[in-house]
Amino acid sequence: MLFGNRFDYNDPVYLQLLDLIDDIVVLLGSPYLQVFNLYPSLAIFLKTHKIILEKTDKICNVLKADMQGKRQKVDVNFPDSIIETMVAKQEEERANKASVFHDDNIIATVLDLVMAGTETTATTLQWGILLMMKYPEVQNKVQREILSVLLSGRLPIYEDRNAMPYTHAVVHEVQRFASVIPFLPHATTTDTYFKGFHIPKGTTVLPLLTSSLYDKHHWETPFQFNPNHFLDAEGKFVTKEAFVPFSAGRRLCLGRSLAQMELFLFFTGLLQKFTIIPPLGIEDSQIDIDADPCFTRRPKPHLECCAVVK
């Protein structure tokens, strides 16, 4: 969608992008960066923010090279990717000095899509695999439902979620339990009063999404993985107002619809073909499902995960 082509798994540019994104996300969760954010005057003693900027520049260089290549051959009437669409719009508005479609803005937009659209979805799927390994009874139930709906063995489509209430509920519960993005920075657009406190215009605020995703008033067992949170008494899928992994309101994540589609299709496709089990000698009760400290809530690294072909 972004580049207009698929990357081979061994493509050096693709691997470089993944490594850089991974490094940046880990560094964003570094305590040294938090210290720098609180006390910028200590920058001379801290290097984390500089490393992040250097790695971000490397990603931007990849994007700039791709943009330059597309600019030379783009068909402004039939762009076939997000980057080409923005480059075409840039060419159309070249005479408009006030146009927002300048290089820096396009790079910043694509960078957001590359970062946010890659790491969060991949991390959520990691949680899904880990939780299926931890809770085989849930995995078995998902696989029975998949088999009952996809009798011919065809790959799932997003519309299948309507016939797979349990699988749909499991995907949502993975998102709720994992709470991959615990908070999202926002800023007040006007002077605001909240519960007696004055918050000036332009103040950065950090809504804690976990306060809603783990709210005991909305979830029967907030700190346990429980797909029944999204099922009614008849086994039909239901959602709740407190389900806000993409934030809420006018500034919710623009990629929500795409991410939900990706998660359902990848998760269902994986469990259609494979059964996820722990390595030999490891009991499911021994599997650690605590989060690793990072900018996003990642599962702790596990040495092995066995995918058995069905």
C-alpha cells in the first residue's frame, strides 16, 4: 500500500527497515530517554535521543530514495501506492507555494505510516501467538470454529468474522489484554477544565488507555486473558465502549480499520494452517505473559515457539 510493491523476505532494504523500526521502538522505551524528556539540559550526558534521530534519518533516506524513483516515472492519473499518490499531488500543486505536499511533509507522513503500521500490528500478533501457546483450550476452540466456517480450506476473508464470533472475540481480547499502546500523546486545542484542573491550550496530555482496557467496572476479569469479555450469553460477539486500543474520539488511530482487518486475517490464517505449542519440555503454565519494558508493550522474548502443521 505504501510502496506499491511487495518486499522479498530477504530484501536488504526491507530487513534494514525492520531492524531500524525495532531499534527505535526499544530506544523509545529507554529510561535514559525519559530522563532526557524531563531534563533536556542533560542532553550532553545522554545519547539515546541522538541515536533515535540517527536511526530515524536512515529510514527517511530510504523513503526519500523511493520517492525520488517514483517521481521520475509516476503516472499522475493512475498512482498505484500511497507514496505515488502524494508525489502526484505534489507535482499537481508544484506552483502552489502554500501546498502541504512538500517533501518534508510527505516524508513525515509516510514515516508515521511505516512506523505505526508495522510495529504495533506485528507486536499484537506476537501476543496472539504467545497467548494461544499459553491457553491451548482457547486455540482449540478457535480452530474448530475456523474449520466449521472454512470447510473448503480457502483462506479467510474479513467478512468471515461475522460467522466466527469466538475467533473475533479472541482477536479483540488479545488487543485488550496486550494493550500494546498504553498511552497516546495528545494536546489540548483550547484552554480546558477537567475535574477542577485548568489545562492550558497546547498542553501535552497522555490519556492512559490501560485505565479503560483494564477497568474492573467494564471487564469481568480485567487482568486475565478472557475471550468471554466480548461474547454475550448466547455466544454472539459484542464490543464495549471501554475497548479503546486505538484511542477514541476525533483523534483515534487512522489505521484502526486496516489494523483490525490485518489482525483478523493473519491470526485466522495462522491458526487455520498451524497449531502453536510450547517447545518440548515446557508446560503452558511455565509460559511468561508479562510485558517487556519498551515504548510499546511487547511480550518478553521466548527462545522458541513451535508451529505444527495441521
